[in-house]
Amino acid sequence: MLDINECDQNPCQNSGTCSNTQGSFNCNCLSGWTGTLCATYVDECVVSPCMNNATCTDTEGAYACLCHTKWTGKNCSIENHCFSSPCSNNGTCNNQPTGYNCSCQRGWTGEKCTLDIDECNNPRPACMNNGNCTNTEGSFYCECPVEWEGDTCETDVNECLSTSAPCMYESTCSNTKGSYSCICGSGLTGRNCESDLDECLTAPCLNNGTCNNTVGSFNCACTRNWTGSMCEIDLLASFAPFSGG
């Protein structure tokens, strides 16, 4: 005899799964439904699944328990040791079978996160690059040397990019970690190329020329009959009569 597959007609309701059998079928119902065709709704709260005087709310295919403050868990069966919010300073309370423990925010420690951590007294300084550390409740702050910046003085200040560039007279600035250096032009010296070298001290002007120092250079005021940047050219020699052989 040819078996008719009743599952082709989708007899199972409410998303139940149909299994064909010889001459019949059966339905595997989702949670919250029962009956041959999964047509009967099950009120889970009838069996009072919520413990410790919790309130049960029936939902489609399930239920929810509204626990009293001292209880937690799906069925309100676990004692809630965190109900009084014992962890201070925004610490997180972790409920345990026989008590609780606290996960403290950064800067706090202790059983209930009530002890401030003095970051300034740690073996590893909180402030880098010789920054001055000041402890506060749950935190700290750093006063950085002028060459460094950032919360922990971790970032090098590029002095060469500042509006008041340190190298004077258009000298070249080279940034380094925590400092800078200046490549001075000719005739300049000093950390910031601020000092002019007095070239006249070496008497560069020849033939009794007068030396005038300028920023980064010098010039010569030549005596009569001499010329050139250092008064090295004899004008009279240029006009001396030619005597042929």
C-alpha cells in the first residue's frame, strides 16, 4: 500500500517540525507549544518556575522571572551578593556562589575598590622623560618639561615647528628627541645661532683696509688705490705702463 506523506500538507502548527511515519505523522513542537499538531499553548508560569517569591511572566514559548533584589539567575535561584552595590568608585561587582568580588577601575584597588593607587610611587614612573607626577584620587597628572607633552609626557615636542622657531637668522633647525639643534650659517654661532662671529677680529682686510662686521659676514672699506672684497687688488698695478722688450 502506498503511504501518503501527510507532512506535505504542513499539518504542524506554530513552526512545529513534521515527521512522516507509515500511515501517519507526528509533530515535534517548539518550546511553549504542545498537542498532536502543536496547537495548544503552554503557560510555563503554571508550574511556578520562578523561585524565592519572584514574579513569573509568561512569554511566547518561554517565561521571564522578575527577581527580588537579593536573588538573581533565570529562575531567581542564585543569591545576589551584589544587590547592595558594594564596589565603590565605579567598580564592577562579580557575584559568586558564596559572596562577591570587585573588578576595580584604573587607579583604585582593595576589596571594595576604596583604596587609591598612588601611581607616582610606582617602581615604574607614571610620568616619562622627567615629568613631575602629582597623585589624585583614582588618577594622576604630569607636569612635563617644555620639550615633552602628552598625558604622561610621552610625546616629543617638535620645537622646529613652533611659531617661534628657535634657530635665528634663517639657520636650519633639526628636531631631536627631547631637544633640537641648529645648523648655523657662516659667521654665526651659539645654541640658537644667536651670536654673530666678529670676523674683523682676524683682520681679514688687507692693505690697511677698514673692517666692518655685519651679521654673519663682514665688509672692507679699502684705502685709496686698493679694491676687492678684502682690498687685495692694487688699482695702480692695473694701470702701470707697459714696457715692451
